[in-house]
Amino acid sequence: MDSLVFLCVHEVVTQRPLPDIPPHLYPVIFELTFLAGILPVLQDLVATWPFPVLKFQRPVGQWEDLWVDRCCDCIQAIIQAVVDHGCRLRMLDMTGIPDDHQQEFQRHRTSGHTGVSGAMTAAASPQLRGVDVHADVVVDGTSYQILHDALQTGAAGPLRLKCRELQALCLSASQIVTLLESLDPSWLHRVNLYFINLGLTELSVILPHLTRFPELRSLKLWNITMDVQHPTPESANRLRCVARQLGMLPSLQELNLRSARFNGSSSLGPHLSLFPPASDLQAPLESLNLGYCSLIPDDLTFLSQSIHAPALKSLDLSGLNVSQGLLEQLQLLLEKASASLLYLDLSYCHIADSHLAVLLPTLLCCSRLRFLGLEGNPLSTAAIKDLLQKTLELPNLHLVVYPVPLDCHTLDPSEFDSDFFYESVDEELFLAAKAEIFQLLENSGRTDLVWTDKLESLEDLDDSL
């Protein structure tokens, strides 16, 4: 932190009260004061902020860890400054940062505050407008009541929570509905329901409440569980109802059904009727995740014939077992999606050299492809090197995640087991194979292309799209 800019900022922030600061210098002073964790100065900056919007910028690289360490204390100080000073801010954009600030929304509710927080009462009075706080919220059983109470404060408080993304962990359907009913309908873009055993009954309760969000673009429903072993007229009708309700989401672009389980059936099978009927859809899906859904050939055929296939930009079929008669249908689906596909994840799909040889011509037709995931597949070093050389012709390809080559394992290839993929790796052989792959890539001159055996972070993935 010994740059000229920092030294100049340090000279400014050591003065209290702050000297007059030109408006264009506020953002850089704010950022460096945040990193330094100088809370009183941070509050002074917020109190005199000259713009209607203050957006947190999470840094990358050398400052990221420091920013995360400072984040919670700095957020508390900023929210306190907004409440106490009734500043000019109209919007505080906290999207993309940790959700620890939820505690602060609860702590600064307008009722029951006196003394120092008396200024907050003034902030809630008619002559002073409140501040919209845009945030991505993660909620579980522990934080549910905190978030619920913060949302109930609503327009009466100095802070109005506008949720862009709602991630619910292990909540009941009734709790999810209660939160959805409390959210501002104009801001919600993404809903992620994780680790919840959602059945048709729960889905039919939750989905009608999503139709009030016109900007909802992404819906993730992990671990759906449906009993199709003993279907009844009632369950069939409920399934059709769920499909219609999905179709009533006008802006939906992404649907994630990862790890959907259908009791009594080994596949999504005939129950791909869960997808909204074409007649109900406002537009086809652009992103589809069916990872580990135990799909069968009919499922892939259904998808390749649907209106979604030609529009897909992102397709995740992780865990698909191509050795069980799925290769031809997978190839057909990729052909239909080839003109639009940017992201393709085929990790742990039991793709051997012979399968890759069949798929390769189709992959080369995906001219816009930017990410290809092949982790956990039983491919040889020779097949991986051949893939690298041939995919160099894909101009937009930026990131490839390749598997540990099959010939770098201590087990016999016939004993391959994806569940124990990394437990039998011969590190010396693997290092030699990695060196060969790296040399091929270096010789290609494609400095924009990354080949790795492990995705280091989600940021790497985001950068590739």
C-alpha cells in the first residue's frame, strides 16, 4: 500500500474533519479507506457522498483477502452512517458481497431506538427519503427470522432492502413463500433453493408466488424429489400444473434441476413434461443444468427436439453416463445447440477415447464455445492431446478442464471407477502428461487459451464466459 495514490489518500484521511474533496476523488478515497479499515473516515465519506449511488467494488488479486477481512466491520460502519446522517444516497449497492450485513438491517429497524440512534428516527421521518439497499441474500434456518423482520420494516425504515438474488438453504415451503411475499417484486432476478427436499406438493405451493417477479431470470431447484413409481391422476395433474407455472415466468432464462431425483424411476424419463410447454413459454431457455439427473436416451431426444436446444448458451450434463447408450442422442442434442453454445460441462460422463472420437466433429461445430468441462472422464493422454490440437480452431474457446489421463492411474483401465478417480493417480506420470499438454499449448501460440486439470475458482469460470 505504498503507491503514490495511497500516500496521497492517506494524507487526506488523516485530517478530521475531512477537507473539501472534489467529487471525482470520492470513489478512490472510499475504496482505499475501506481497504485500510479506517471506520470513522469511512462514515464521514458516506455522510458527504456526492452521488446518489454507492456501489461496493470487490477487488480481485492481491487486495481481495484484505477486502474480505475488512468487509463486515466496514459494512456496519457504512450502514450506521446512512442511518445516522440521512445522507444524499438514494441507493447502496451491496450485490455480490458476503451477506453478513443482514444482521445490520435487523439492528437498525426503526422501532425502539433512542439516544444515539435518535437520528435514525429522523431518517425515517417524511422529510427524509430512505435508502434502497440492493443485496444478494443467503438465508437459512438461523438467519430466517432476521431477514423476515428486516423485510417487514419495509418503506417505514431508513433502509429498504431490495433483494436481487435469494438463496434459501433448508427452509420449508411456507418459510420460502413468506419471504417471497415480502420482497419487492421489481428487483428479484434469481432464486436458488438448495438442499431442500422439494416435491410436487412443495413446488406447487412455491411457484405461484414467483409469478409476481417480472424480472426473474434464473431458477435453481436442487434435489427435487418426486415419486413416480405409483403415479396417480392427482400427481399427474400437479405435474402439469407445475409445468404451466414455470411457463408463466416471463423472463426465465436459466433453469437448474441439478440432482433431481425421481423415486421409482432411474431417470427424468417421461417426466420431462416438467419443462414448460412451448405454448406457455415467453422465450426458450438459454441455460439448462441437468447434472446428475440420471437421464436416459428419451430424455436427450426430448431436449434435442424442444425449442430450448437451438437457444442454449449453457448446458450442464455432468454425470451423464454415455456408456449406457446415450452417445447418439447426446451428439444430436449438441448438433442442435452448436450455433449458440458457449458453455458445455460433460464432467464425469464416462467419456472414453472412442466416445470422444464420435463427439469431436460435433464439438468442432460449436464455433462460439468458450468453456468445455471434461473432468473425471477416462480419456488417455493421446486423446487429450488430440483434442487440444483439434479444438485450436475454435476461436472463442478460453477454458478447458481436462481429466487426469487414464494412463496416469495405477489401476488397470478396465477397473476405472469415477467415484475414486483421484485416489489412484500416479503423480509422476501425471506431471509428465501435464508437461506434454502444456508444451503443445505453448507451441500453438494461443495465449488466450487455458487448459487445466482443475478449476481453481468460480472466478476462473466467470472470466471464461
